[in-house]
Amino acid sequence: MVEGTKTLLVTGGASGIGAACARTFAAAGYCVMIADIQDDKGLHLASELGGDARYVHLDVAIEADFRNAIDGVMSHWGRLDCLINNAAIVGVMGPIAAISQVEWDHAYAVIQRSVFFGTKHAARAMQPRKTGNIVNIASAAAFAAGFSPHAYGTAKAAVKHFTHSTALELIEDGIRVNCICPGNVATPIHTGVTDDRWLTRIQKIQVAQQDDQPLPRFGQPEEIAEAALWLASEASAYVVGHALVIDGGLLAGRAWRKQPPHQRQYHPALR
């Protein structure tokens, strides 16, 4: 590692948005630690990235795994510049009366409590140097209901609020905390499967949902990764406690092309 080289730990880093972050940050010169429970995929990605990229097994529901991963970063490189709390699951689906406490607690453990664990141990590593960035991956579902299952949406809302809360504390130590709130992104988690079937499913889902938002396409993981890189850079030095929505206009409202006739008349291109 060249002196002054920045480092990244990304959870859920073996696939989807996490893998895109690993590739994007590595291309920008970061030393990358990929953390996941998908060992084969994580090791393969670390090998693909080459250089000083590494993989560590990390179950985000277990605090000791976070401690071990961040201690590993500090042991290998002596500094942690950026943590991306990305790992998540869709979680339990179905009507509220059918959801068990075990299912609910597991969803919150992976989606929200993991962000607490990651932030806690990243802060421990960053505070002595009085600098660092934590980027949490929340969701557009943090702002409005109806886009996701109960546990997922409410846990992501908790991630968003946790971002605001910890940003106020950690900026005193020079650590910036922000979050990204993606809309529909073409990743395995959006299809509910992690094997190769997701590629076929995502195409079908995209066709079905193409009229749900003003920009009629899914976001790409690389678009979220580029935003994360910006939040981790000095270009965003004045950005603290922000929830950056990247959703193709999903939260802005119904697309003009889907408006009823009495509204469409106001848009020249749709008359």
C-alpha cells in the first residue's frame, strides 16, 4: 500500500450495489476490503480487482464480525477512510398479521442494526485521525410507504434517521455521515433471488414497472456507486447528514405520460 492511499470497507460487497462500489472505489485508487457472507463471490471479486483488494467474511447481524473486519482493515492498512453500510435483504413479506417476531427481528438485524454495528466500529477506527466518511445505503422506501414490504421500508427509514442522528455527533470528530436512497435498481435483491435467475427476473420486472416513474428504467448499481464515491470525496466536503435520493423521479410524483387527460392537456408534448 502506497502511503496516503485511502481505504474502503463495503458490506454486502460481493454483489449488486456493493460490488459496484468495490469496483468503482478500486478504480479510483482505494484499497478495498469486500465484506460479505457470499465467500466464493467475494473472493472472486477481490481476485478480479487485484492489487491490494481483500475479502473478509462478515455476517452483518453479528457485531463481532464487524469488529473483526474493521480490525482487519486497520491491521492491513493502518487506516479506514470510508465505510459503506450496504448489506441488506428484502426481509419478510406478506400481511402484518402473518409476520412472526423472528422474521421481523431478522429483517431489522440485517437492514438496520447492522448499520449501528458498522457505524460504531468505523467511528472507533476513524476518530483518532479526525477524518473519515460513512455512507449508508437506505432506500426511497424510507420516504414513503407502498414501495416495499413492511419490515424493509420501516427499517430503511430507520437507517435514514440514524444517518441524520449520527452525523450530528460524528462531525465533531471530522467524520461525515450521509446516506443514499436508491429507487428501483437492477440488482439480485430486487428480484428476491441471489442466483443467476435474477438476470431473467430483472428484465421481466423492469418491463412491468417501466411506467411507475418519470424516468422509465431501472437504475444501475454503478450509478449508486458513483454517488457513494462522491460522498466519500472532498468534492462533497460540505455535505453532512444528507439523504441523497437517486430514484429516476419515483418520489417526485406520477409521470406526465400517466396523468389523467385533464392534467395531460397542460403538457404540450402529450396533447
